Amino acid sequence: MITAPTPLTFEANATNVDPGNFVVNWVNNTEQILVSVSLDYHSGARLSFPTTTGLSLNTGYTTWSSVSSIVFFGTRDNINTALAAMTLSMGSIKTAVRINIEVSNYDANYKYNPINKHFYKYVSSSAITYPNAKSGAAAQGSFKGKTPYLVTITSQSEQDFINTNITGSNIWIALSDAGTTIDGTWKIDAGPELGTTIKTQNGPTAGNIAGQYNNWCDGEPNGANHSEDYAVAKWNGNTCWNDLSATNSGGVSGYIVEISADFPAGSDYTGVYSSYIVHNNDMAFTLSSGNTLSTAIVSNKSNAFGGLQINDGHTYTVNSATTLNTNKLVLSGTGKIVFTDATSKWTPGTSNSTSTVVHSPTTNSEPISWQVLSTSVWSGDSFYANAPSPSSTNGYHLTPWIDSPQGWSVGANDSGQFIILNYPTPVYIAGIVTQGRQNSPQWVTKAHIDVSMNNSDWTRIYTDRALNSDQNTKVYTYFPEVQYAKYVRVTPTERYGHMTMRLGLLLKQ
């Protein structure tokens, strides 16, 4: 549904540059479409939309200029005109910049949070009790293929979104200490976090569990008369929580319905389409001084292996007993790297299980990830619908991902069959991991392996490379040198039984 631009390179302090055109390929130009655009991996970068004809900002957004996230709605052609005119201004440090976009049908009842990608609906219902609010949220009906639940607030950014976008005060949220042995043991009461304990004592900070979000008002929760077992947000128009009894609904204005792609787990939203582009994606750049290689100080961490640039005025410290694994170091201006002692090291490194992550998308619904010859899937299978055996027992003939119920089973056991797995943007690919067929003794014993940047010009990495010798053992095949590429093509040359395999890419981390 969305065509993304190609990666570009921008210098620090670049102002109002063209980051390329996202194109929303919606089926018509009459429906209202909700669009979210946001930035990741940025240090002061901002987006602006100089052309906004026919578009409206979603609730909570007030400006089209110099934003790191924005949500708006309109018809397809007006949206594409705005996206084509969109500009990017870099911050004072050259970093990788990822631009994310999500689109779906617009529903005025729901507000979209681009940070956690959840939808929220405020239901105004004066003096409603907690049990009725919880059951009322669950009864709202499926939205985007997901089950609604009474809101769970699990981070400051989510709380900020609700404060900005949801009207009303004293709003029920899914939090309770009812039925617990010790008064003050508060647990999340709905949604994907159901049963999670966030604190073990009453009081705004007493018993708060590290890593769990709490946002109580002063002196709360106080468990008055041991009957205040449920919580409201935005207490008395403020931004904090208070505890109330289930039926103490005085002043309660309603409740919030939350929709998450994680509830129920196992599938993504329906009718929500997303894409992204990473500019300056050939290097990882420091954001500030620090002593660990983490997302807090390095942008585009997955490409750090390709090169780490220490920006002017920044120091990167390698701790004791720590090895910095990156092919290239660039020291700009007064940028420097400090080795703490003889056990802190730098190495151009080799690829192994601890320095790679597996990319193996568990769906066939995005052809950007999986490609096969039109004749190379078992007869009767569709690329999108995994017929004719859609069950975890019988498996599919096109479930190519690692640990899937079957694998990719070819339509004809000949030398012309291959499968392609690609990463959405160029990345440092260290190798592949393969398995045989999960539910039958079939596997690929040897294959050619090629890489490409454009799915057209291919470079041969291995010829007749030995792969699997059983159904389920994961065989890790590391390339002699890490390849900066998007596409990996595997062409089986020898097999055991029918030609079937499962595949993943090994990416440098």
C-alpha cells in the first residue's frame, strides 16, 4: 500500500531538504485516510509539511512545521501531495534518520499514538462504575482486527498522549488491587499486560516495582477503608492517578478503550499499512558521549558493524573486558576513542551467533520480504494465501521462515528454483540460517548463495555450499566477508527428499 523512497545522505544542519517521496497507493480518492509520520534515530531532526490542502491534523497535534511526529487525515491525492512536499531538517549532528509512515482508514472515534502504535477511544459515561467500564470497553467490538480492552497506561509517553488527546477527568483505567492478599498490591487488569504487578504498597512511590510505570497523585493510592481497589487517570483534571472504590463513581466522566496489535497476540492489525526509510544508513553515528555501544548514544545501531563515527567533541569509551566490533572507525575533529585498559579492545571482527541477529519475517503478506519464482511453490498455493493446508498441524507450502510449521516446498524439484529474502533497507548481512521441513524428512543439502542491492545484479558468495543434514537443526552459514546488501538469494542444488527449506538472514548487530 505504500511506496517508500530510496535512502539518501544528508549532512548535519541541512535545512528543509527533500527526503524523497512516500506514495500511498490507496484504492480510491474518496475515503478519509489516517496517516502517521514519525522520526526515529534522530538528534534534533524535524519534519515540515508546507503543503496541507484538504488535510486536517488529528486531535492533539497543532502544527505542521518542525515536528518529530504528526498524525493527520484526508483523501489519498491530498495526502500524497503533502508527502511529496515534506521536508527534513537535520540536527547539529549527522545521524541516521528513520522516517516511519503508517496509514489506515480514518475513524474519528479513535486517536492513534505513533509511539506505541496503539489506538484509543474515549467513551464519555458520567458516573459509570468500574465493572461497567471494563465490560463496556471489551464490548466495543473488534477494531482493525483486534480486541478492545480498558486502557492500560504503561509508560510516560503513553500517559502524555492520553493527557493531550483524551478529554474528561477521573477516567477509569485497568488497574486494581482487589483480590490481592496485601492491600496495595496493584496489578494491571486487562489487555496484553493482564496480571502484571506494578507496585506492592500504597503510597505514590512505596513498593513501586522497577521497570513498571506508576503515576499516582500525592498521597495516593491510600486504600481508604480498604475499599478503594480501582484506579482513575487524570484525577480532578490533573495528569496523575487516584484509587476509588468500584462503585464510587462520583465525578467519573468515562473510560478509555485501547486497541493494540499485541492483543490478541499472534497477528498484526488488519487494514493498517506501514513502511519506512532510513537515510544516512551506511554508517552509525554517535549522539553523545557515553561508555557503552547502545541505542542511547548510537543511531542506527544495526549498521554499527559497517562503521562507527565519533563526532567532533565526543568521546567513546570502551569499558574493561569489552570488545568494540566494527569494521571501520571514523574520528571527526576532536572525536576520540578511549580504551580503559588492556582488556578493552577494538576488532574488525568476525561474524558469530553473539554478534548477529536473525531476520526472518513470519508472514507472506509483505512481498518486500519474501520472493519466489511463480512456479516454485507447490501447485495450488497462492503467494498470499497459504493454501491448501492452512493449519499448524499440516503446515503450509509457503511458510519459509525459521521455526515455521513447514517451510518453502517447491512446485518442481529442478535446478531453476530459488527463494529470495530481503531486508527493507541496505544492511550489513553476515550470512544465512537454514532449516529443513518441520513436519516431514525433507531438506536442502547444498545451494548457491548470492547477494544483491537491487534484485538484479547478483554477487555469488558460495557455490554448492553445504547446508542441512536433518529437518530442524538450524545451520548457520557465515559469509567470508560481511556484505552490504538488501537481497539474499538461495538456489538449492542438492536435496534430501522433496526440496523444502526455511530461511533467515544473519544481520550484524
